[in-house]
Amino acid sequence: MGISSITGNRPWHGQVRLNFRGVDDGGQARTVHQGAASAPLKLQRAFPQADGRCELPLLHTAGGLVGGDQLSITTTLAPGSRALLTSVAAQKIYGSIGRFRQAPEGLWARQNLHFTLEEGADLEWLPQEVVVYANGLFEQHCRVELAPEASFLGGEVVRLGRTAAGEGLGSGRWRSALEIRRHRAEGSDWVLVDRIELGGRALEGEHGLAGSPVHGSLVWAAPDSLTPTALATLVESCRADRNGLDGEMACGTLSQGLVARYRGPSSQAARYWFSRIWARIRAVRGLPPPQLPRVWPFQEQPLL
């Protein structure tokens, strides 16, 4: 049952379709994009970064998601292209449990992401945080398809409840399903299949959030050329970057890449740590240091 049958309002199904490709700009390679968006999603102005990467912010014009709303983002990167996708502001997920007489159990807001990276392509998916209000229901499914030597860096930070206002998640839930697969001439391999659900007892349990309101995950599926020695050194450096930040942070290796997790009181601390890992990854790949997206909070300096 959709929210339209309960309230008389049609739910949003915003969609974005993007294609990135490399061009020669006077002897310097840079990436350009073509695409389209439907309400409430909107493409903002793109900016070229120092490595020729296309920085593209996405704007959600409706101010937040309610039960029944859906967002779909489908992106393809041509061989050798580089892109950074982010969001203009934090995404708000409003409560729906107990708000509708015909659906007292609430309605899920959903986001579906599908990224296809061709050979040597490089995508950084770093949206701003998600804030799930009390009794909100949010589910995200992200599927990543990688060709040889493609690189995917993806991060997400979620705050469960508006804790500054004394509000918890209540009966709400947050779900995330991430699937990353690498395709080669001889066949396909799973890089990572990762499913997380936070709500109920998982909010307080030691194997969940242990009472913390903020959860964060960062995943890097590295190009095949990254050596095991370089990966081990990178992970140790990322662990050292936790110093001075509030919360609990862990970092470990994939067969070709890494995973970092955060739980604690501060979405800012999660962003700072993930930004430092981002800089480490850029350095180990011989790329210029990250340029923080222009739409991120200007007062923050996580890389210092």
C-alpha cells in the first residue's frame, strides 16, 4: 500500500541517470557528464577537480523523505573517467509509524543506487549524512559493478534520532544492503556483500550500536594493481587517524580494499575520520589530495 492511498498525496519517485566520460581538454584529461533528473532530485553545477575528476552535487528539493517515497540513482562511468558524487545537504527521513490509520506499522522510504564502472573508472560516492527521525523507516540498496582496474569509494553516515532535541529512533529502523562485484574476462567475483539493519535491540546491544546514535561505514574496492603490502600499510595508517576523535572506530582489509566502521556520538567525528581515510587512499594511488566538495559545511577542516 502506498502513501497516496492513505493520504491522497502521491509519493515521490525521484530518479537520476548519469553517464560520465573522459575528454581531452587542451592536452589535459578531464571528465564530463550527461544526465537527467526528475523531481524531487536535481543536478547541481559540476566542478572540475585537480585530477580532472567531475565533482557533481545532487540536491533533494523536497526537504526530506516520508513513507512511500523512493529515490533511484543509476550511474555509468566510461573507461578511465573519474567522478565524485555528493549531496547538497543531509537527508532527512521523517517518521511514519503510527501516523496513518490504514498503515499503523508505517511505510518505508527507499533509495536504490546502481553504479557501473568500466575499465579504469574511478567513482567516489560520498553523500552527506542521513538523519532518521523518530519512527522513521529507511532502506537503501546499493549495487556496484566493477570492471578491471576500476576503483569505488563509498561512504555513509547515519544519525538515528534527533539526539540534540532529546529524540531517539523510537520504533524506527534503518537498513542498508551493499553489493560490490568485480567482472573479469575469466568471470565475476564478489568483492563485498554487506547487510546491516539497525533498530530495536540492535540500538542498545554490544553487537549493534551499544547506545550510540551515529553509525558510519566506508568501503573502498581498490584496483587490482594495489599490492598486499601497500594495503596493509594503508590500513595501519587509517587506524592511526582515529586519534583525537570521539567514538569507536575499526578498519580492516578486503581481499582488494578496505572497510571502516564508526559508532559513537558524533557524525562530525565520523566525517573527519572518513575524510582522512579518503586522503590516504588518494595518496596511495598517487592522486592529488581530496578537494572537499563546495557544498559541504564550510566551517569544517577534517583534513588538517
